[in-house]
Amino acid sequence: MPAYNYQALDNTGRELKGVMEGDSARQLRQQLRDKGWTPLEVAEVVQQKKSGKKFSIQLRNKISASELALATRQLATLVRSSLPLEEALHTVSRQSTRPNLKSIMFAVRSRVLEGHSLAQGLNDFPAAFPELYRATVAAGEQSGHLDTVLERLADYTEARQQLQQKISQALIYPILLTSISILVIVFLLTFVMPQITQVFANTGQQLPWLTTAMIATSEFLQDYGFLLLAGIVVAYIAARMSLKNESTRQRYHDVLLKIPLVKSLVQGLNTARFARTFSILMGSGVPVVEALRISAQVISNLPMRNAVTDVSHRVREGASLHKSLYDSGYFPPMTTQLIASGEASGDLDAMLERAAQSQEREVESLISRLMAIFEPVLLLVMGMIVLVIVLATLLPILELNQLIR
């Protein structure tokens, strides 16, 4: 039974939106009329691969990590309790408060009712469900352990979300502090300094070089401040546009891997992401070469992604996984050692999981150390700039007092 998005007016004239299942759009309009509502628009939820002017709730938008984690956890719990898959999907759809997710889950359930597998239903919405997710579900259905695979996927999505939240929370205070510092300095230079310079201009005395330089800076910001801001915005947009070119992005990522602290952060984040993704794919029964191919897609740094692609080719030819990763030079020795241990013991997915946890802890520790250094340095720099502004203001006053004496 297909799912339909609808828009309708209730008895009070309030516009309502939602998702319902029905045999046809005509039947759904009748159901809305039976409720006393006036249907405005009814259209079937379409696959993301198709294009058209059918009404939907912008299925091109991605599902957030938190929504995907919650839906996966609910689905895993229901499937583990021996509830039929179509009923589990129906329950998750009804429980969802997000219209986008509700529509997608209803559409997936419709595909399952038509006789397709869950993985095939998810394939219709690649923007909502990453390739890792779809490949893992397919492997779980083939092995008959869909509930276990869904549990691992829920753990994976929740772990990624938690790591992203920790990084975001760690960056909030430095970004806020930097913004306030810049605003304070701009305010002093553009509003306070001009008032003071008017007083000095009437005295006719020769001003100290520091005061002269500060006045010139203040006048520049007053005259060209908006142009400077526009230039910064244009430069930022141009940089973002240039990074869409793969060769430019490759060079940029190469530079990141040569900056000491940035290198550790980039390698740690991408290694943790790769190891956790590879772990869940291996634990779900996905072949090694295919798992490497999919895991490479979650790596944002191009040199590291290309290295994993090369490793997959070498593994296909019979090379050792841990040695190939070690030879690439992009992965920490601890990670390659754990992978070597997993290959030797036959418990590769567990060792990959341990490697991911180790790298995530190191990344969190590194971010904490960087923030602990950055915050006092920023305060010190801001204090020095304010001190220079104060000195530029006081020096002419002190010289004027000496002349009076």
C-alpha cells in the first residue's frame, strides 16, 4: 500500500500536513473528507531517484544523524521482538514526529509490502540512508541476522552522533570568544578612537607614532570596513567554490596533513571513522574488499581515501590488510597493530572497534588540549590589542601634560 503526503484544511480552516497510506490518491481524499477535512493536495511519496513535480516534503533533504539513530534503534528493538518487518516499519513511521522521516519510512514499508527486501526499499532513498547503512542491512538480510545488524547500526550512528556533538560543543566557546573579541576591537577602533582623535586634532601637537598608526587603522576601518568585510566574504565563497574541484581539494588536504597539530586531528578523525565503519561491515558479513570500498567513502580527506582504495586493490591481489595500511603512511601504528592482531586471531571486527574507540579517545584528548591552549592565548592576544589601543590613547595625553608643566 503506497504512502501519500497530503495537505488539507480542518473545520476551523487550519492547514494540516501529514502522511497516510491508501490504495490511491482518490481513496485518500475521501478519507480526508470523511474526517471533515478539505483536501488541498495529495501526492504519492516518490523515490529520490525519480524527478517530477509531485508534492513531497523535499525528500532530497538528508535525515539527521539523531533521527536516523533513533529510527534504527526503534526498528532493531521491534524486529528483535519478532514483530514482522512491515509492522515494525509501520510502528516506526507512526511514532516519528518528523514529517520527512515519516514519509520515507512509509514509502520503505510500501516497497516491503510489494515483496521487495528492506535493503531494496532503502536504496530508493540514498540521500537519507548512506551506502554503509544500505549495504549492512542487505548483508543482515542475507545472513538472517537483521536484528543484530540493526542493533550494530544503531550503536554506530549513535557513536558518530556523540563524537560530532562533543566536537561541536568543544568549539562553541572558542568561536563565541573569538567573535566577541573581534567585535570589541572593531568597536574600539571605529567608535571610540574617532572621538579621541577629535580632541587631539584641536591641540595641534605632534602625535606619537603608535597613536598615528592607530588613527590610520581607525580611519581605514571607517572608510573601507564594509569593503573589507565584503572582500572576506567573497574570498570565503571563492575558496569554498575552488574546493569543489577535486585537484584543488587534493592539494588542500595534502597541506592539512603537513601541519603538525592539524595532521594529528585529521588523521585521528578519519581513522576512527574508517575503523568503525569497517568494523560494522565486517561484523555484518560484508566481503573485505567491498567493505574497504564502502569504508573509503566515509573518509573526508582525499589522500587517506585514495590510500584505502589502493589498499583494497592490494588486498584483492592477496596482500595483507594491516601491512597495506601501514605502508600507506596515513594510519597510526596503534591502529595497524590492532588490525594485525585481528587478522591473526580471526576477530578483525572486534579489533577494528577497539581501534576506533582508541582513536576517538585520542581525538577528544587532542581537542581538549588544543582548546586549553587556544583560550588563554586568545585572551592574551585580545588583552594585548586592547592595551595597544589604550596606550595609543594615553600617550598624547601624557605628552600634553608634560608640555603644560
